[in-house]
Amino acid sequence: MGRAFQNRKESMAKTAAAKTKVYSKYGREIYVCAKQGGVDPNGNLSLRGLIERAKKDQVPSHVIDKALDKASGAGGEDFEPARYEGFGPGNAMVIVECLTDNPNRTIGDVRTCFNKSKGKLGTPGSVSHMFDHCAILAFEGSDEEAVLEGLMEADVDVTDIENEDGHITVFAPHTEYAKAKQALIDAFGELDFEVDEIQFLPQATTPVEGDDVAQFEKLLDMLNDVDDVQNVYHSAELP
């Protein structure tokens, strides 16, 4: 797997406006996750991981609490997931995950980002078959044999385990996320997960060079500025 999961473009909270966007994205994702799996983080491991990640990204508690309160009440926004695929500058593959209450608006916004950066929005499935949909759990540790044993005892389907510089990274199919996380907690107690996510990892990277580098960065920046966009994954290998 390598360290490919680190190539993901994160929204950078450099200004008040950017921070507000980050908070909004987390608030929306927490709301949907809690609505689907329950507002109790102890019974909803996906929600628990999401809240922990939000706190690490310095999302204020009131933003998290507001999203949970909304999820526990009746009605509320009707967000649904949407995924778009395409090719960016340099022909690198891109997957865009969204939460939207207006799919027509969202696909129009995403298409505009591709068009204005010399990219091309593709059809569903046009690039996702070249990515692995993985649960990724990383934490401090060095005994990968013990980690593998704990996961196998819980009958978790593990794709790969990396041991690098005192850090263990577990890769598993996305469908095994909750099972893998619970198995690690059962085996080693409460862990401080440095990475606790489900991501799309490219099976191969695409070198992006020359003028395409600036255009690709433009595409990523534009996508991250779209309110409905939650995550952007790509195969680009940028200098």
C-alpha cells in the first residue's frame, strides 16, 4: 500500500473562512453519520472515529454537539451521499465524495471545477475500479505480529499491515472498518489512532508534470471550496 493515503488533499484551515468550511464539512458528515448509525459514539464506531478526527482538526465542541443534536431530532436536512469520478490535468484519476441536498446543483458545481482546470468529469465507475476502497487505521506500535494475531482472532479480513518508524498501519476492506477497529481496541485497549478513516487508495500513481501541476492544484482547491464536497482522492504524483 505504501504511504499513498497521504497524497489526499486536505482542506487547509489557514483563514477564518477556510476554518468555517472545515467546520461545516465535519458538521454535515457527523450529522449524516449519526443519523444513519445512531448518536451514541460508543455504539457507532464510525461516528466515534469521525468525532475524534474532528477534534484533532480543532473543530469546536459546539459544532460537533450541534450536529449530534440535529441528528437526534426529527426532520432536519435530507443529505445524501454522491460520488463523482473524472480525470484531472495530466490524466490523473480523481474521485470526489459529496454530501448533498441538491444533486443537480452539486454535479454542476463539480463539473465546473473540472472544466475550469482542463479536466474532464467521467461517468460512474470510470476510475473507481482503479482504486482500492480501504479502511485505514494507524497508531503507535512496533509489534505487527501481535496486531495481525489480534485481527485474525477476530476474523478480520486484513489487506496489509505496515510497520514503519514505530507506527503500525492496518489496511482492510472498507466493509471491515468497524470490525477491525473494535478488534484492535479489544486487543490493545484504547488506542490513539493517528489515521482512522475510509479512503480510496489508487492502485498506481500518475506523475503530473509541467503546467499540469498548477492546473491540478487549481482543481483540488476549487473542489475543496465547494460546500457539498467532503473528500477528494486522486492518483496524481505531484512534485
